Amino acid sequence: MHPAWRVSTILLTGVVIIGGIFGLTQGEDTKPSESQPQVSSEASSVSTSAAAQAIEDSPFAEFIENSTGSQITFVSLKDDFRTGTSTERFARPALSLGKLYIAEYVLERGTENEKALALEMIRSSSDVSAEILYDTYPDSIEAIADEFGLLSTRGDEHWGYSVTSTYDLVKFLSTLIIEQPESPILEAMRNANEFAVDGYPQDWGTAVLPGAEGSKWGWSDDRLLHSSITFGEDYVVAAAVTGTKEDLTQLVENQLSEVISRNN
């Protein structure tokens, strides 16, 4: 059975684009230090133009331009306490976190070779493996969404354009932990590679939280979107931002370290 979570809401400072740099917004009273070099208006204009061009060229441009803000969902597995942002159920690009759904489908229905490929896909975040498996099972994401009751999760013609939410991700993974504690997906997340196949590090976002045991990360090729999901002994948490991996790490450290400490 899915846990009957008790609800509260995290209010977050959104992640926005300022002057071509992704970062947390600052208060109106914040002023630059006099010791800091000031960026010329010409340099700022160039930076802003470059950022605008990067967004325009992104396959997720429409989402980025209409972003609903950061997302966080947290659930305690020991007492069903949960909390999240008001945006946690909004559909957003699943990125490589969608590979969790593909892997679950393959573990339920695939061949032994396909199962091995699915688990390596989780450890190394291989896009090639995802393409092979999704071409074979194009309904996999939709099927897992139906099976686990993930209302914000939808597949697409290409696996990389599927959507989900932090709420759905946490619901999926917490259900897996409760009902299938020996799931190979959990073991693959525990043994994730230090670097993904494309060379990107896998050590940021929710993975930095106290008690983290296993994680999966997602990022867009242009590095404009980042997300991650992590489980510990008694919690599951997912987070997503429009911004850098450093933005995501800062967000979860600021908003969740205390929550996890209180629930331990």
C-alpha cells in the first residue's frame, strides 16, 4: 500500500536567471560588496544575450521560459511524515530520472540481458542504454505511471522528453522501498558510478544530505536543468531546479538538512 503521508509545505526562494547566471534570488536589500569588481553594462549585456540564446536553443526552452519554480518533496519512511513545495506535483522534464521508470518496467518484463542493461543505465546514467530499452518498450514510462499511480508522469516519443514531478518520483521510490526492499534498482542507486558515461559528476543535489544511501541524478545536455532523488535508511527526497547542479545542492542543503535532522 502507498503510505498515507501527512502534509506540510516548504516555502522556497525560487531559482531564477539573473544576468545570464543561474542562482538563488537575493533580497532587495542585498548590495554588492565595495571590494567586488563591478561588471560593466556592456559585459552584462553580452552575458544576458548568451544566456537568452542558450535558453532559446534548449529543447526545454518552453518549460524554462514558463518554469513554475523549484520543486522539493520529502517523505519520512518511519512515520509517513511528508513535506514539499507547493509546486511538487507540477509536471516538468524528467531528464535521466525517467530512467528509473524504464528500469522498473524492464525488471518486471524484460530479458536477463535487458535487466542487466537497465541496472547499468541507472549506475552510469547511460543515454544509449535508455534509447535501446525505450525503443524496445516505448510504453514503459506510461505503464509504470499507471502501475504506481503517478499522475504527473507521462512518456513521450523520445524517453528524454518525458515528464514527471518530485512528488511522483518520491511516491515511486518510497513504494519500491516498502514493497520491494531488495529491488535491484535500489542497489544500483547505492552503487552509482562516480561519473556518468558522459563524464558528468554524480555527487550533488540530494546526494549530499545526511544519511544518503543511494541516488539518481538528472540534467539536461545544456546544463540548464538539474534534478536528483535520494533515499536514506528512513527517508526519500527529490528536488529539481532550473539552474546549475550547485544551485540544486544549495537548495537542498538550505531547505532539507534541518528537516532530515529533526526526523532522525
